[in-house]
Amino acid sequence: MFADIEQGKPTALGYAVGKSPLGPFTYRGILIDNDGCDPSSWNNHGSLECFHGQWYVFYHRSSRNTKVFRRLCIEPITVNEDGSIDEVKMTSQGPGEPFGPGEVIMGYQACGLKGNLYIDAVEEEGASQERLSHILEGDEAVFRYVKSDSGFKKILVRAVGSGKITVLFDQKPIGEAVITEGRQSGGELREAAGEYELTLRFGHTEGLEIESLILE
């Protein structure tokens, strides 16, 4: 396994197979690509491990808008009959189940960031915590995945600052929330039961930082 440049940058984790640790090796493809996890996403390294019959890829994502700050991440993978491994997407849940109604989703669990925003550390009451910060109009944060057996009716956002948030499921707008100096208005959603990729798309912002969110 190695940092793979097949998709343009060494953000992908590629793999090759051989009958001996000394080779020769045959290139088989990409396991996961962390491109888009951070404005400064760069390389990727990791490993594979089988636990209770399930294989996992361990990898890292860049964070805090720097190549040198990294987050340890895990995703389940499938090893096929022919030994090939399907490429998987980055998720917010890792090896867990999709986030359900009432479950707290932390801002730092965003697995895809588009634009200027990034996960950063803030000092508050003598303690350090991480939030989605440096948010500008047009930025997007992606969370994979959310799931409900009864549908989604509302989003509750814990934040500081101000800004407009459009909520999208699988890139379809389903509602809006407005944060004014940390207080939310709106947030009603209209979506049926199912599993979705959640995206927060930001409008005009003033010092907006996302600490967490809950779907109901």
C-alpha cells in the first residue's frame, strides 16, 4: 500500500499484490482517496486489518488547513473473490452505522469540505475543541451518511456567529436554517425515510462556526 498519484495527487491510497514480499507486484487500484477532506489535503498512508471477519482500511485525512495535521480514520472494505478490493468513499461514521434521528453529529466529523472552510481548534473556557470554521458564502460541508426509518422533519444546529444554511440530501435541497448570533430560526426539513449524504451549503456568513447538529 502506498500514496497513489493515479488521480492527480498522492491523496489516494493505492495497492499492489504479489506472491512474495519482494515482488514482482501487480497494481490493482485505489482503496480510498482523501482529496477534498481539507483545503490542504495532500498525501495518504494507512494499513489493512481484519477484525471479527470484517476487513478495514486505516487511513488519514488532513485537517486544520495544513498538510502536517492529520486525523486517523477507518472505513470497512470488501475483499472480492478474485482478491480485488472495491474503492470506498470517506465517511463521517467510519465503521459505525449512519447517523440517526436525535444523534449528535459533530462539526469536525464532516468528511468532505468544499471551498474555504476547514476544521480548526478553538479555545473556549480554558479547553480546546474543534469546529467547522472559516466559513464563507458558497462553502459546503459533507457528512456521510444519515438514515431514518420515518423521515426527517428538522435540523438543529449548534453554532456561533451568523449565516444561512441550506440543507441538501444527495444534493437535493430539503430545507434551510438561519443562524443569527448563535441562535437558530427555521430548520424545517421535508424528506422521506432513507439513507442519504448530507450536505450543508452556506450563504452569507459572519463569523459562523459549526459545533454540532442534530436531525429529527
